[in-house]
Amino acid sequence: REIFACKHVIVAQFYTFPDYLALAASLALLSAVQAKQEPWTCTQLEMSTDPFYRMFPAYLGTATEEDTASQYLQNVQGHCFMNMNISTGFSTNEAGALTVSVTYDMNESLGFCAEHLQASTAFSDSYNFYFYSGYKQFELTFTDEWEIADVKKNGIRFFTYCSDPFTFLQSTVTSALMWVGGNGASKYLPTFGDKPTNYQKEMNAKFLKQFTGIGLQERIINIVDIDQGLLKTGDILIGRRFTGDATQWMLLEGGYANHAAMIFAPADSKKKYVLDCPRDAGQFNPQPGAAMTELNEWLGRALAQDYEMVWLPLNEELRQKTELSEENLMSWFKSVEHSAFSSVLGFFAAVDTHDESFPAPLNAESVPINMRLFGEFEASSPEVGAENHLQMVVEGLRKRLDYVMDDEQRAKYTNPIDIPTISLFAADTLDMSLMELIAVPEREEWRYEANEGAPIFSAGSFVAGALKALGMFDGITVNTAEFTVKDIYELDIFNSDFPEKPVFASKQTILSTTASFLARSASNYPAIQRCTRMKT
């Protein structure tokens, strides 16, 4: 049962589009996640008709003290100047202060236009606006030890903003349309609709097309009749809907969906249930956190909120050869029932590498900066939802420090309590950047004081835990905390032949309650080979 190494991807047919396009979309996603992160230029962003997230900076490059080649960034494209050279020099005085000298050589201007350049560390930013060509010079001086450590380890990061004032406003509105909607009872009024609004779905579909290569076509048949008698304990439900939050998670994970759940069909009952840990209270379950919901009620909620669902039945041969235990599954579930969903845990699980886990328009270089800005926001505002994100992140980073330290490093431990002191200790003692620390795998045995020591889950890690409790991974050491939704549906444990695929009725027929799309046989697609980081 080699389910974690190179394998054929079972492509789920979440929507109708030609097979060649499915292959192209899959390859685009794989290349986005696996390829070395390259700067996402304004030219690439401006090729699209929809200005998504142009109010955020685009990464240009990084200059470090040790790498002399990086101190001469050449032929960099900006928003207004098509050919920029960035020269950087580093010097330290007797008092230990670090001074960075920066020279911008601005060439090939597009006309009357302002280039908005940003030079950043994990802890501060410097902004400059330039209208005219030529050499522009300035100096940055750092005296805080944690910022000096960050510059010496990670260098100075350079960004530009790919928008003028009009495009900035247009981008803000366009990006907001991805997020506004899905919180009430009306289909068309944004803040009163259970379902994503039509414009919301359209904007998110365009976003996925632009940045992942996924081309979507509206389904004519929305509901497909499935004999619920075929659903068995351990079968998986994979879902998504087109909201800003959902598509961002799909982009970060490099996947096609953002939710996962497990079927529970007890042998002593005619009823069937769904076990899951959804992001929001009321989305699938009346109460927040991990829950068991009657199948038809769960599917009704999914349909009401415009979720697309796929059923992935476990491989029958594997089911026969494996001693699956519903009793153990229920015992585990009772021990974690009502456990909270954690977006921080989902973030840690999705970030597998320090430099290749952020496909455009995201970039790894801005993550420490965004963490700082979010920390400043959270410090001045009430908790966002039920989860104290900053406290969870800091605690997660401290756990990673403890996990990677050897005895010699542990003797130098300074008990860092926030991101600046964690960054300083990681750079000085462990020779690790903040992003390298974030990429250290989450461990399922970790418990967070921010959650009072109770178990927490992402949607993927909950289903992985359920599969483990059921007995699917017996004989294999599996770290369930690292599973994303994508990792769940890529497991080679499902029935790829699907001999009992339901027969579609006419395109005009609306069939009864269940799923809005089906798993499609991998044999319908050219084989796609993929090697993933081991989750064991």
C-alpha cells in the first residue's frame, strides 16, 4: 500500500471541461507549487483584464550580505520603469549598527507614472516614489538586534506596487467582490446570502483561471442521484464553493477543493452520518468544530450554501484487506467532538517548503511582513473570530524551535516570546530563517495553550485523523496534522474504476438530493505522475 510516494493522481471531475484542459490545469497547478518561486512581475499581472490583488506589492528580488551577486539585481521590471537595476551595500559600525546603502537605477520609463518601491525587512518598511529616470540613492540603518539578525540572514527584500491610483481602487473593488457574500438568506444581497453571489462565483472563477490555469464551465446538471446504500464508512466527501476564502486555500494548497469529510454508516443503524470539522459554525454543523451530522441534513446544508461535492468511495479490495474498526473510529471521534477548526493549523500544513509554497500572486518573501502587519492589526483589535491567530502562530513557532533544537542549541535557548525574538534566536542559534521555521512540519501530538490544550484541526487533518482511527493506516507511521484537503483526495486508497457510476438523466432533469458532481475514473485522463513531500 504505497500511498505516499510517486503515484497516479486520481483526478476528480468537479466540473465539466475537456480532458486536455483538465490535464493542462493539473500541470499548471503542479508547476505553480513545485517550481522554484520566481518574481511575479507587474507585466505578468497587467496582462490580465481583471486586476486581482494589485493593491499588494509584487516581489522584485532580495539582496543579502553574503551573496555578492544578489547585491546587483539587474533588468528588473517595475510598474513604470521597464528596466531597473538595484545595487546594495552593507556595512557595520563599531557600535554594531548595520547600514544598508541602496541605489536604484531607473530606465525605460513608460511616461508620466510613479514607481512605488518598497524595501523591507521582517520588521520595517521603507517606501519611495519615483517619477523620473536616473540614479536614486538612500540608506537604511538598523540598530535592533532582531532586525539586524533578520537582515544578515534574509537580506533586504524589494517590492513594487503594480497599480496607479485608479487601478488601485479598481483592484480593491475587484478583489473585494471575491469575498463579499454568503452570510445570510438571499441569493443576491451580499451580506444576506447563504450562497456565494453570482458575481462572487464569477470573480473567483476568473481568479482561479488567471493564477492556476483551471478553466471552468457552468454545469448543466447540478444534482446527481446516488443510491445512498452504496455509501460506506470511510468513504470521503470532498467539496468546495467559490468564495474568496475558499479559493485562497485552494491556491495555497495547490488543490481543487477546500473541504473534506468522512461518511460514517454504522452497521447497527439504517442512518448514515458525516464526520467533519468545517471552518465556520453553521456552514455544515449547527455548532462550531468537529461534529457528526445526519447525511441528508449535511447534504442539504451543502446544497443550500452552493457547495460542490464529490464522493470518493474507498477501494473495495483495500477495504477487504484492512481491518477497519467503526468502534475505534467512534471512540476517537468522541474524544475530539466539538474540537475547534484552526486556520493557523491549516496554514502550517499547507506550507511544505520555505520558498516554493506560495504560487503567484502570493510570494514567500512577503509572508514575514504580512505576519507583522497582521500582528499589529490584531494587537489593536478584538480577536478575529474565535481564534487568536497571532498567539497561535507564536506558540506554533515556539513548538518548532523546541522540535528542531539539539542539546547544544537547547543550552542557549533564550525563551523567545514573540516573532522578533523568535526570529533572532532562529537566525543566531539555529541558522534558520522565519520561513524555514514555518515550514517545519506540524505534529499531531502538539496541543496549544491558546486553545486550552484541546485538540484542533484543519479540514484535511481531521479526515486524516478519522482514517487513521478507522485503521486505514495500520502499520504505517502517519503524521495526520500535515494533511491538507488535497493530500486527502490524492491518497491512492479510492475506487478509481467506479463500476457503479450512476447514469445521468436528461440535461433538463433535476434529480434528487445528494452530490453535485462525481468522482471520475483516472483512466479517462493521461497519467499524471507526481512526487509529493512524504507525509509520514
